Amino acid sequence: MTDEHAFQRRLNLFDSTAIVVGSMIGSGIFIVSADIARMVGSPGWLMMVWIITGFMTIFAALSYGELAGMFPKAGGQYVYLREAYNPLTGFLYGWTLFLVIQTGTIAAVGMAFAKFAGVLIPWVAEDIIWFKAGFFKLGPVQLVAIGSIAFLTWVNTRGIQEGKKVQNAFTSGKFILLVLFIIIGLGFASNHAAISINNLTFWSPEREGAGGQDMPLAGMALIAAVGMAMVGSLFSSDAWNNITFTAGEVINPRKNIPLSLFLGTMIVTILYLLANIVYITVLPVRGEPEGADIAARGMQYAMNDRLGTAAISGIFGNYAVLVMAAFIVISTFGCNNGLILAGARVYYAMAADGIFFKKVGSLNDKGVPATGLVIQGIWAGLLCLSGTYGQLLDYVVFAVLIFYVLTIFGLFLLRKNHPEIERPYKAFGYPIIPLIYILLALAVMIILFIYKPEYTWPGLIIVILGIPVYFFWKKK
């Protein structure tokens, strides 16, 4: 498919890194460690969950760098899968991305934006529902979430220059604020009592068993707990691959995309590890659900899992809730801009291959896939109204890992089958580092398959449903 307009290469290394960092950091780092603490019950193993996640993310980014250099085209991971395997495999990724992964994440981040905005603006309250019918409900929270998605969609239809301005501003802002959070937490909020308690249980993992009794973890039980706990940390560290979707707009993509992938994932991994060090120096990991105060509730039972708020409450008191709410509003707004900007480029590439709506494969006079942006925004808005976006994201974690494993395994296939393709960057540590990622991801998938089957079958069904849809598009 040809187009009278063309993508404009306006994203330099800083812009590309801002998309990686900004798309990764949302609200998860301030919340999911509470659930991880309930899963593993010790500071050492909580940190280990984040360390393993960080290494997996960086290893995957290093592997994707070679693919980005080989195929510097709009669509990124969709193109890699198509070229390494076949058009059907690429379509199944794009189908799942549109149906749930990208749009579900946009909906979830939009709802987080609205819920925390409600802390600052009282009329945006979750308990106010104007209309409800089955799964669907509409209230001020849903309205604000959809409004934010619509606004960012409109901004990005005005060109890559406008989209990157928003991205750079909000990524820079959240980076500075997260660094300040870490400095304040480590420098002024440290709690000697919490540190002493955590030192006693640093490598003594446990989780609540039957009848509310604490159950020590060892052997396979510990491995299973770590694997299940990584669901939250992996999603909080996801979306790093979004920069590959925008390859058609990156200046010198063969160099800047691999470099931005490495720099962005490294920056976020370090920030995430430091944020968790803040948590374990301020709060005991273990706590009681009915604890009388923040220390008694610990990380495990922080109010509404809002660890960021609990960590700085000793300094800001009651204002901590407002401070963290403002922080998360900024963070989620910038996060969604990166997700919205990048996602539509995949649907554009699919339409150009004749396996998505024809109109999506065209660019507007600003050089961006406006129709794809609008369709993405409409579907994400409907997911906000459905209230099922959270469950959908849980359902596809297995499918997301499948596509990451397939993509990185595709690196091996392309080295064997297409040695003639130019590779301006070769995956660092090949074949060891890509192989380590594949083995770790497979281990997490097996654990989820055994212990959390509800996280596996729904995602597989969504992927499989794409097969007849693919052949429908091909026939049409």
C-alpha cells in the first residue's frame, strides 16, 4: 500500500529514550510491591523479584536491538515476527496487541489517572455511578479516563512533533519527581525500627497459608511464589518495546533504537530498584491487615496497596496522599501518551499488509496514522466503560510472554536463515543473553500454567481466535 503522505523522522536519541522510559513508568511502581510482599514475605526476595525482572527486561531490550537494526520499519515487533516466522504469527501479535495488550493497558493507565485525579478533585469519585448495565458503567472516573485518552489521541493526530513534545515534558517531569521521591525516602524517611525488623527476615520468605497461618517458603514453593509475584513487576516494566513501533519516525533508527532500548530499560530498572529500597527502609515488609497504623500494616497491607503514599507519610503527613496523587497523575498521563503514540503504528503496518482496515494504513497530512489512533482510542474508551480492563491484562500476561519468547527466538532463526541481512548492531552476549531470557520467561510461563491457570487459558484463547480472523482478512 502506498500513501501520499510519509512518516517524518523527527525522533532523536533523547526522544526515543523518553518514549521507552515514559511508557514504562506509570503507577505500578507505587503499588505492585505490596502484592509482591504478600507473595514472598521477605525484603530479600522482594528485591530478588525486581532484580530478576530488571535483568529480563534489559536482556530482552539488548536482543531486540539487533532486530530493530535489521528492520527499521513502522510496526516494530509485528514486523520482526512476520519476518522471522510468517505473516500469520505477526498478525496474531498485532491482533492481541489491538484487542487487549495495548488498548487494555491504555484503559488501565487512563483509569489510574482518573482515580488519582479524584484524590485532588473530589467530584471525580469512584462511588458515583451515573449509569450501569451489566459490565458497563459510567461515572465521573470513567468520563475523566476517556477524556484523557481522547485528548492525547487528538494531540497525537497533530503530528509526531506534538506527540514527542508531550512525551519529553512528562517523562522529564516524572523522572525528576521519582528521583526526588528516592532522595527524600532514603535521606529523610528511613525508619530504623523498620530496617531492624526487615533485617531479621531478609532471607526468610513466607506467605499466608490456610487458616491465616504463615507458611515458610522453600524449594519449589519459593520458586512458584517468585514466578507468580513477577506478574506485577513484569507488567510494571513492560511497554519498553513500544519505541520499535515508531521506527519509521526515528532519526538513524539502526543506531538510535537499539541504544534507546538499552538506556531506557537500564534507567527504569535502576529507578525501580531504588524505589523498592526506599520501601524496605521505611516500612516493615510484613504486616497485619487490621494494623492500627502504617507501620503495623507494613508493605503487605498498605492502605489500598499505595506504598508510595505510605513511604512518605512520615514526612508529609496527611498531605502525602495529595503529593503522591499529583505525582501519579503526571506519571500516568505521560505514560499513556507514549502508549497511544506508539500503538497506532502497528495497526498501520498491519493495514499496509492488507490484514487490517484499509483506512488505518494511511497517514494524514501531518504524517501520522490518525485513523489508527482514533480506532485505538475508541476501543480503549470502551474498555474503560466495561470495567474489565484489569482482568483482561491479567489474562494476557501469558500471551505477552509467548510473543516476547517467539520474537527473541526469531533472532536465532534469522541468524540461521537470513545471514545476508545487514546487522548494524548485533545482540550483546549472543547467544547466551537471549537464551537466558527465553529460559527465564519459559519458567515464569510454566509456573503460571501450573499455579495460575486463570492467567493462561484466556490469553491463549484470545490469540487463537485471531487465526480465523486472519484468514478472513486474507480472503477479503
